Amino acid sequence: MTEYTFDDLAVVMGTYDEAAAVGTVLDDIDEATAGRAEVVCVDSSSDRTPEIARERGATVIEQPPMGYGHAVREAVLAPERPVIVTTDCDDTYPMEELPAFLDLINEGYDVVSGDRLYYGADAMPAFNRLGNVAFALVASALAGERVHDTTTGMRAYRRELLHEIEWTENTGLSAELLLRPLFRGYRVREEPIPYRERAGETKLDPLGGGAAIAKSIVKVCLEERFR
């Protein structure tokens, strides 16, 4: 089995008006990977986010605002490197865990998914935390297998998996990126991670976004169960 290194790693994210945090996130990626990981941002910003990203060596793909899923789907499919890690650009996720995620891919996992709820996710608003617990319970019931955090933004994937599956969701893409591989027999590992308070303002409407995520979870699970 191939032993992957930081030279085989791409870290990708969708960015939308995250000038307050994107520089910190990219600096943390650089530090955690000794400057060897490729970074790709798919950006729809009206602020200085893309300029800050380019100044730090990231590849920036600009597109009109079309929602979370459109940006992240473009981001995960763009790199040529064999291991792709998604993250959010709001400084909530621990980039210092990138080496551990890469180690787990090298152990044979196809997806390594950061579980924010394991440690309580105290930095997450209580309504969002309750919603994420509910999403996980619904997904677990429909999938017939316990999952703990369906909407985390930090995951590592083998690149070939991302190109073997057709991704259809927008707001609910994060859940889809976990559930379709799980249904199809890929090796999936949920790994506990700490979660920090976000820098900058959230763009997600908790009620409308939550309803869209729940709908995606049900849709994806039913499609996979009867495919």
C-alpha cells in the first residue's frame, strides 16, 4: 500500500467573505504540513478573502455565490493529489490534526471524518449542537449504522472515492460526503476533534439550513438503500 506524505495532501475549502479568519487557517495548514500541502479555495467573496488566500500561496477558483455544496464540490474535485482534506475557513477546525488524519488514511481508511460532538462542541451554539445530534440520530437510523457527526466540515478522503461517486446535494453536501461512502462499503472512520468558536459571522440560516440538511440526509439514505 502506498504511504502518503504531506506532498500527497491537498486541503480544500469553500470561502465566502472570511477575511477575518482565512489567513489564520492557511497559516495553520502551512505549519501543520511543513508547507508541503496544496491548498485550494473555491471563493465567492466580496471582501479580501481571495487576495489573502493568494498571498499565502493558495490556489483560488472564483465562482458566483451558489451555496456551500457547489463550492465544496468544486473544491474536492479540483486537486490532483491523492489525499483530499476538507475544512472550513472560519478557524473552527484544528489543522494540527492533519498529520493524524493522514496517518489514518495510511492505515487504510477511505474517509476520516472529524467528530466535533465527541468532546461536547461547547463552542458551537446550543441550537446548532442539538440539531447536529438530531441529524446524526436520523442518519444512524436510516443507515443502520451509528454515525456521530454528519455535518462536520473537516474530513480526509482518498481522491479516487470523490471521483467515483456522483454528488448531488448543496446545503446537505457534508452529510452526503459521509453517507454515500458509508452505504457503499468504503472504510469510514470518525475521529474525535476539538472544535473552536468561529472567527467572523456565520452565513448559515440555522432553521432553513437545518431543514435542507435534514431533507438531504433522508434523500441520500433512501437513494442509497434502494439503488
